[in-house]
Amino acid sequence: MSHGKGFAIALLAGLLLAGGSAHAEKASVQEVVFAPGFLAAVDRVTVLRYRYEMSGKAMDRPYTSGARLEIREVFPDGRKLAWLDMFEGSNRRRTGPIPTVDQNPLLLAFLQRDTVTMANLTGGAPGYFQQQIRRAFNQPVEVETTTVSWQGRTVAARTVRLRPFLADPSIERFPQFRDKEYEFTVSPELPGGLWRVRLRLPDTAGVTYLEESLTLDAVD
């Protein structure tokens, strides 16, 4: 619990300190995904339900599960207390209360889990992966204007993609992650702002070796 909170705080601090203004064709993940503070618009007790999916050549068959962000308390000054309920069965993880104001704890937990998994698979330090992701999140990337389907209507959205480890010389120690791609699709018209986060790891032939995603499914 304390490790996850520590990473979330460090990640968020690094993002918010960087600042910067958005551009017409390019912007950073920090500008598009984190700086708007989409969760600030959630001003009442709310449950955001996401669909977690994992697939790719590394698996015998795709895995699908649920993930919930429960905003159980909202204070007049905008502060919130959130609980996370992720996965099912023996993989189930529940965490809370998590204090927040405008950032999505589920997204931070998803990214924290990603860095810990990479470290466990390689014997590397989680801090290395965290640092590279933070740096990449503050670099300009192409912004795609798109639409997503939400509850029977079409909603305007923005997508950013990046490969945090591609240009880092130190990734020679962990070459399997060189081309790993992170994709975020957000819209202020959606509850909580985040429609989908997707991580894609290709193999040497460019085929998807492993893909994970969280997609907004429903809101209570």
C-alpha cells in the first residue's frame, strides 16, 4: 500500500512540476492526460467501472476482468476519498482509502503495477522504469483527434501514444521493452475523463507479444 502510494505521489509530482502549454499538433501526455485534472468534475459519490483486458502471443487465451474506482466521499473543497477494486478471483486487489482531488488513482495504480512488473521480470529497479516514463510523459508527441462511443453517442476525444524507452541507451539492459508503446485516450465529456489506457509490447517481428488495457465501461 505504501509503495503504491509512494510511486503515485512521485509520478504525479514529476508530471505537475513540468507544466507547459499545449500545442495544436503536439502536446505531452502530462498536458493531455494529467494536467486537465479530469477527476475534479466528479463531484458526488460515484463508481467508475473499467474493463481490463490482456491478450497477445504471450498468452494461451485472452484474459478479461473488471476494475472499479469508487469515489465514496466528496468534500466541499473538492477533496475525495477513493477505493480501488481490481481484477477478480485470486488476482483481486482492493486498496483504500486513497485521498485525491483531480487525478485518477486507478490510472496511477495501473502505471505503478506496470513498472513493478517490468522490474520483476528483468531484475531491474522499478525506479529506472518510473523515471523513464516520467521523462517521456513530459515530451511532446503527436495528438490524434478522434471519437469514442459512449452510451450510444459519439464523443470527441484525444489520443496520445509514446514509446518511453525507445531512445534511452540504458534500455540495452532490457531490450525486450525498447518498443513498448503507451496509449491514452481521454475526453472531458466522459465521467472521470479517461476512456482508455493501453500498453502494447511488440515482439522482434512487430507482432503484439502482450497488450493490456483499461477501458471505461459504465458509471454508477
